[in-house]
Amino acid sequence: MTTIPTSPLRQTSPNALAGSKPLKTKRMTPTSPLRHQNLRGTVSARVLKLLAQYEDDALVRLSPHTLRGYGQHLRGFFEWSTARGCELVNVRTSDLADYQSALLAARRNGKPYSIGHQQNCVSAFKSFFRFLSKRGYLMQDPARALEMPRAESRLPRAILTREEAKRLIDAARGKGPRELRDRAVLETLYATGMRVGELVALTPYDVDTEDKTVHIVLGKGRRGRMVPLTMSAAHAIDAYLIDGRPQLAKGKTARVLFLSNRGGRLYDSTTNDIIHHYAAKAGIKKRVTCHTFRHSIATHLLKGRADIRQIQVLLGHRSLQTTERYTRVEIQDLREVVRRAHPRGR
């Protein structure tokens, strides 16, 4: 019997393909468009097989996290469309638009789904149906004409001042292995503005403390980049590698740079817990996460007259428009100065 390996989109189901490991579809939550309207469908074995083929193709481009999200969106749509008697070969752009409308009308805990959720849904459609049309399973791509919901350009919720960033990092003191690790984590985040997923995926071979550089091998969208380290970050990583990491490893062979208390890899939530701990210790009332460091360094560099395109490269933004939102933060600061100091500012 041929066994299909477990993966983000593949789960066991009574509709399993013959000669393969059973596959299971994950039902949408009670607040999804399906159950919101009390309509359920069953994803066919053929669709599940195509989803598995799509996953194999997309794994080289998409992260497992993104692929899991796409899988949930696609299963939700196919359950919804099957309940209406619409087969995959008959899916039209209007069907996808109708599902978008149903998603827009649905509520989760009394609140509508976010624009980001709806954008991810459209991205999943475009990715999956593009795959089907390229492989010849469909004559036309019904998702090609879909428009991406426009997201409001929001400013970061919390940004550390330079003084707050210094207090937070200085709160990680001590010569124990955990303190050395935490100091290195905080210094690295503030030096590079890297994403938490990029941080926890680093290996010791990705960091050159002598040259003061770090190689982010697989950033968002599978795009790598080389970024500089500050002097203090390089020293903190050095101290951790010499006196902290060997103790945390406990004789185990660990691939990643930053280890957990038990010698395994750090997870996103654990890293944010570390930051919350030192933010509270430093007396910072703001909700500080890994992404707060990312927002903060971009703002601080911009105020220091760094070129916005250089900030774009540092943060790994594909679009300059994403980086430009930080200019709005500086404008807000200027607006506050004018309001407070200008003779006619009030």
C-alpha cells in the first residue's frame, strides 16, 4: 500500500483515495460561512488528491504555516461549494466571489473576519487555481480575475522609544546560560529587526560575530538576505555561544542557534514570553513582542535619517510600500510637535 506522508494539508478522512493513507478534511469553525448558514459539504476524494499534489508543488515556495492556512481556506470553500452542488470543474469566478461575500457576512465571536483573513483566502484561491490551470486540470483560472481586498494601512500598535529599548535589553543581566541567551535574543532582534520565525530558525553557522553579519537563509517568501549586526549584538551572541549555549545544549546535538531551557529549539510563543518578562522587569507598560522590535528599529533608523530603501533591505520587505508606512509614524511625531509648540497648533 502506498503511504502519503503527513503534511500540513493532509489528514485522515473517510473519503481517502484507494491505495493511500486516509485523508481527513478539517471542518471550519462554527462561526464560518458554512455552519453560519447551517450548510455542510464533503470534500471529494478527487479534490483531496489535487490538494495533496498542490501541496507538494507549493512546499518549495510557501512555508508550512502559510500552507496550513491555505489548506483551511480551500477546504472551507470546497465544503461550501459542494453543499451547493458545484463541482471543481464547474467553479467560476462568480462562485469564488459568492464565497467571499459569505465570508464577509460571517461572524466569529460576534466580529467579522479581518481583512487579512480575507486576503489570505483570496491568495489561497489564486495559488491553488493557478496550479490547476498550469497543470492542465482546468481550462481557465477562475481566481485570476479576483481582486484582493484592500487593507487599511495601519500603523504599528506599539513602538519602543530608544530609552525603552535600552532599558528592556539591559534588563537581561546575569551570567547564567538563560540570561546570556535572552540578552543575545534581545540584542539580535533590536540590531536586525528580523521576524521571530527568522530568529528561531537561525543556526550557529548563520552568524559571523567577527564580521558582524547574520545570514537569514529563508525569510518570508523563502527569500534570504544578509544583514549586519551591531557591536553589542555580536558581543552578546559571542558570550552566549561560549558560556551559555553549551550548557543549554546539555550534550545534545542541536542545530539551531537559540536553544530552549531544555536544549531544544525556541518557539515563537516562548520567544515572545521572554520579551514580555523583560519588558515587565524594565517597567514598560506597552505590549512588547518580537514584532515590536521590528517596528521600533525601522522607526529609529528612519529618524536617524537612514534611507528608506536600505531599511527595506534590512527588514526583507518585498514592497517599498510596506516600509513606507513608518514614514507616517515620523509624520505623526512631527504633527504632535506642531500641535504642542506652534502658536496656532492647538
